Amino acid sequence: MIINGRELSEEILLKLKKKAKGLNLKLAVVLIGENKASEIFTKKKEEACEKAGIDFELFKFSSKVKKEKLKKEILKIAKNPKVSGLIIQLPLPSKIKEEEILNLIPPKKDVDILSGKSLKKFSQGDFDILPPTVGAVSFLLKKFKIKIKGKNVVLVGAGRLVGKPLSIWFLKNKANVTVVNKLVKNISFFTKKADILISGAGEPNLIKGNIVKKGVFVLDFGSGKLKGKIKGDVDFKSVSKKASYISPVPGGMGPLTVVMVLENLIKMKKR
């Protein structure tokens, strides 16, 4: 079965619109430098906000911005009482220390769960507010009645947005978790054992049909360019022949992750 993220996200947005009514919500996104993928994701967030009746504001900064000026501006945005949630779009330019900037987001406005304080709470088992990628995965597993306990879960990529938060969540839910990072040369040794395979490496067609087992549940968070087209980590054509469920790129996990940001925004406001 192909997971239609666009269709599912539209259904969720209709529900979120009702929940958001009268809450006077506003999402602020900070975008630093020039990154086409980041610009696309930011635009998708803006479109989702519009559909849900939530205000949106984008704050753009040059990659050459001075660190102290950037920090000052982010703190100003964070302290604005009209801003309900704040996102600092990743990745950041290489010269900027990610941790230092993300920690400027107040926990009560950290809808991405990326600051040190928010991530610590989550890692300690506070699952009331989930990182958006985790929220999207949790939603799908519940929807398709996929059990987690005792299953072999393989996460390809150990990044802050996908691999890291998902490893914490799956371990807390008693799955057998393997995280495969870029230092692993023979990933097939692990992927062939996966009941649930999730990738966020950003390496087009990294995972092919010959390195997965029949009936595997596959979610693809990867996004990269191949011959001018956006491709996921998973070679859809070959893997879809063996998978029980599979998310495409584009139109799979991206739209679902965006709506989970808005769900967090509403939950945090109601708190």
C-alpha cells in the first residue's frame, strides 16, 4: 500500500482548523541562508497554516549575518507575545553552531522539539508533545495498526530531525532498534532484518529492493536531487514490490510532518 501523505495531511488539517479556531495562533519561521529544500519546506508550512487558519511569518537572514545580531533577532521574535510557536529551519549554514541557536527557542514555543531543554524532556519520556517526525510515524503506525513491541526497527541516518528522536521513541516503546549512520559500509546486513525501516539520510536511492525483506513497513524521510528530480532515500520502484506499506517522495512523510508541527502548536497553546 502506498501511503498518500498529501491526502492524509488534508484530512488532519480540517480537524486542526476546528481546534485552532479562536486560539489566535501564530507560527514564526527563521530561515538563514540560501537553501532550496529549506525554502520548499518553509513554503509548505506557510500553506498549511493558511489552510488551518493560523497566522504565519517568515524571518529571513543572510548566511553572512553576524552571530550576535542573529541571536538578538531570534530572542526578539521568541519574546513576541503574538508568536505562539517558533521554528529555526534546518540545516543551518556551516559556520553557525546549531546547538547554540536552537537553544534560543523557549520550550513553550518549541514546536519542533529541537532545543536542548525540549529534547531532554522528550528523551526522559515526556511524550505529550512529540517531535513532528515522531508524531507523523506514530500517527501512521496507529492508523495501519502496526505493532511496535518486539519489532526490528532500522533507522537509516542518525540526524537530529529523524534518526535521533525516533530511536528514543521506539526504544521507549520496546522495539529492537538499530541506527545505521554513514560510517556503516554494509547497510544491507541491517536493512534485511527490518520489520520497520525508516530512512532520513538524504541520499537518493540508497535503499533498493534487494536489501529489504518481504512485508517490510517503509517510511522515507529522505530528500535529495537526482537528475534534476527530487528523490527519496528509497528506490520506490524496487522496494514497493516487497513492502507492505511504503511512503513516496515527494508526497509522503513531508506533508504529514508539517501538519504535526501545527498539532504541536495547538497543544502548546492549550497548555
